[in-house]
Amino acid sequence: MKTFGGIDPKYASLESSRILLQSIPYDGTSSWGKGADKGFDAFMDAAANMELYDIETDSEVYKKGIHILPVLSGFNSPKEMYEAVYKSTKELLSTHDQLLTFFGGEHSISIAIIKAFYEHYDNITVLQIDAHADLRPTYEGTAYNHACAVYDVSKNCNLIQVGIRSMDSSENEHLDPMKCYFMQDINEYGQGWMDASISQMTQQVYITLDLDAFDPSIMPATGTPEPGGMDWYMMINYLKKVFAERNVVGFDIVELAPIQGMNAPQYLAAKLYYKMLSYKANSINGLINYTDD
């Protein structure tokens, strides 16, 4: 049995785990760099070599239980991927009370996941942390493209966009400038943007995090790296505030495209995932403890 971080199987069963991890290694619409379909394997390899004690929170969140669900794969088209992921996520939300987490794959996987979440939760906010606006209604002949990742969200629930620094002019039509925190403004105005963005969120939040939100100097392994992104501490300080002040009901991490011979990017992704779990467990809306000794 393969487990996250090589944890003892007693912390990884479906019944005992408070966290479910779903891999969706789809890379069918990426328009430049390929390889996001290999991201989960690299992420898991890095996690197996990561310390599982989190110094900042003085915790070992794996003891809450992390169960890896069967991989969703084998799709022949973007639409087929969308329909399968939507059906699966709807079923998970209706039958499980654990924290649902997802790992791509490219950002197109999030379209179906988020739709299932906003249909399940009333008055939910979607927090998109990303280099790209991803607000195209369609791209390259499909609405289920990575460039369309949050278009549907923008029309159906509260969308907060953070870290954006690349977009097409046509996307301005669908962008709310009062809820979009461009990276150029974040760099200019200091940490006030964190409180401002969180104040616009409803109590329940879903996070979709594209790894190209990071600066490519620390995260080069994405399909579309953009200069001028976040560093490690800006990212985790922001996430810590979001988890502390809102109820994060699920999240996904997407767009890890491993580079042969370079282990640091997947290690960052594994550490980021584990940080997010640690913040959730230590928040007021934390994880119910079923498995601690």
C-alpha cells in the first residue's frame, strides 16, 4: 500500500483518515510545456523524503489520516475528463465528510471539481491563486481547457483572484477588478492586500492553487512559468491567514510538470500540500481527530 509520505498504513485507511487525496493526472489541454500528468508521481516521491513534523505549527498532521483515492485517468477528450471528474467529486461530497484535496494534472481539472463544490455548499468563495486569469469562456475549441479554469466560477459564485500577472485582453470582460489582486499591486502595497482579499470571502472557501503562482526562480516546473511571482513565505503567510480566518472546505494543487534531474519543485509542492493540511488542522475549523495515539 503506497501512502503519502510513507506514513504507517494505520494512518492511511479510508475509514480512519480525515483527509482524502485524489490524483487527476490529466494533461490533455496544456498549450505549451507538457508533463503535468507526471506531477503526482513526482509529488509522492518528494513527500516520501520529507520530514512529517511541522515546526511552525508544532504538529504531525499525518496522524489525522491521509488516504489516497484511486487515480482518475484514461480520458479521451477534455469533455470526458470534465464529466468524469464532476461525477466523482459529486459522489465524494455526498458520501464522505473528510477534507477533500486534489492534485493535478493541469488546471482544467479544477473546472469540474469547483462546480461540484459550489453546488454542494451554499454561498461558497473560490480563492484562485495563480499567475494567469484563466477566464476565457473557451480556448482551442473547448470550455474545458486550462485557460478556462475559473470562467464558470466567475459566473456562478464569489471568485477572488490572487497573484495574477498574465491574461488576454478579452478576459477583462469577465474579470472583477475589485476582487483581483494583481501581482504588481501586491508588490507595491505590502501585506494589506491579504486582509483586503480575505474580507471579501464568505465563510466557506475552496482554494484552487496553480503552482505557477510562485516565481519561476523557485518553481520552474510548470507548463507556463511567469516571472514576478510569489516567494515561499508570501504564499504560506497568506494561506495561514486564510485557513485561520475562514473555513477551507477543500483545495486543489495543479500544474506541476517535473523537470528531469531537478527535485526541488516537487519537494516544494509536497511541502506546500502538507503546510495547507497543517494550517487546516490547527484552524478553528480543524480536522476531527480519529487516529492520534
